[in-house]
Amino acid sequence: MAIFLNSDSKIVVQGMTGSEGMKHTQRMLDSGSAIVGGVNPKKAGQEVEFDGGVTVPVFGTVAEAMEKTGANVSVVFVPPKFAKDAVIEAVDAGMPLLVVITEGIAVRDTAEFFNYAKDKGTTRIIGPNCPGIISPGQSNAGITPANVSGPGKLGLVSKSGTLTYQMMYELRDIGFTTGLGIGGDPVIGTTHIDALEAFEKDPDTIGIVMIGEIGGDAEERAAAYIQENITKPVVGYVAGFTAPEGKTMGHAGAIVTGSSGTASAKKEALEAAGVKVGKTPSETANLMREIVKSLG
């Protein structure tokens, strides 16, 4: 089992024929993902050859790609100024899962396409500005290196791309059902809470690692949700303990105002909800390792 992405997932790549799209489509193919098409109106009807003897057709629209291939996932590598149109096109086509890798999308654009998708009610958006989602041994939709970890028993949801990779590597001895990088922009599609809910329902996930960072109140809201709804053990890590107040750090959403959004405040909220919080990624991994041992 896994959440949102599994061995039945058929992926199309919007922006596949660009340099980033080509590079990461090859990596997704190498990790065993079923890439069934690319989307580029200017190159419709062409085919792209990838290493390993794989030929991927290019379609003019997402709707055509879905009709011809049965695709149920799209990964977006479209440049920021065209990203909103690409997302709306996929939503209009009824794409069930849309992974938006593109960074630098205007917050207004993200808010517009997220609300558009919410109103339609058929598409789950992951991102933007995220590494995507990987269910090791099954499928990889995004830019997460597939060799950092293998299949196992843990779920991971993270605001940070690099910390997603690090945590999966730190806990590679246990492995993951799914690792999900949700992105750190002020407006995102899938949230910590969405992932927590899905991992709680997944029978093969025995523990959940949650990585947050300074800014906003997503981690505090997740803590409240955990207290009320999650029965599985959760360990957490909050990036940004040394960040100065009032300064944007890394992600656009990582800005602290007053006492709101600080790493300490998030750590306190999570610990009050019964979440063990590590001071470093390695300490967080060890906390989860101890929990898994105790579960037998």
C-alpha cells in the first residue's frame, strides 16, 4: 500500500520536452515509474527517446493524453508564468493527481488555480515548489532521488525538499510506504493534515515522520489534528531554530512575525499533541527508529 501514488499510476509530464522535464522524466523512468506521455501543444505527435529503449509520445493536451493512455497523474515542469494555465488545463481534463514541481509561481496564480481545483473537486494538487511524491518500489512522480530509500513501513510528509531526501536516507533501514514533499510556499495544495489523514488510513504505514519549518501556522494546525485524529506514532522536525525574526528564510512561506511561526512555538504545539520532536534530522530519525523497535 501507499498513499496517492502506487504501481498502477500512469504519469504524463507537462513540460517534458524542456531541459528540466527531460532530465527528470529520465530519472522517473529509471526509478520504475510508468511515464506514458508528455504534453506540449507545439510538439504534439512527436515521440521522445529516453535511455533504456523507452519511447514516450507527446500529446497536444492533457485531455488527449488521458484519453489515449489512461494517465491518472501529471507532473508539471512548466515555467512559472505558464504554470497556472497548465494546472487549469489538467484540472479541466479531470486529472486525479497533479504534482506541480515548478518553483517561483506567483502566489496569486497558485491561489487562483488551487481554488479553481477545489471548486471542481476532482484533482488533488501537490505543490507547487516541491519535490513531489515517491512510493518506493512502486512509482516516483517528481524529482526525489529514487535511490535514497526503499519500500518499508513509514510515511513521510515534509515542507522541505532536501530534508525529504535526508530523512528518507536516514531511515532507509526501515523504508517508506510514501514520501511526500508538499512544498514551502505560502499557498499549497496538499497539506500536512491531508497526508496525515491518508497515512492514518493506510494499513501498511506504521509510523509517520512530519517535517515542518518556520513561518505560518501549518504545523500548529497539524498538531491539533494529530491530537484529535491520529492513532499512529508521529515524530517531527521543525527547520529554522536559528532563523532571525522577520527574515524570510529559504521558502517564501518561511517568515516569522513576532512569536507566531517560530520553530519553538511549533515544537511546543507538536509535543503537546504527543509528537516526539527531534532537534536535528538525525535525532528525529533515531526517535522514529526507537518507536519502530518498541512496536516489534
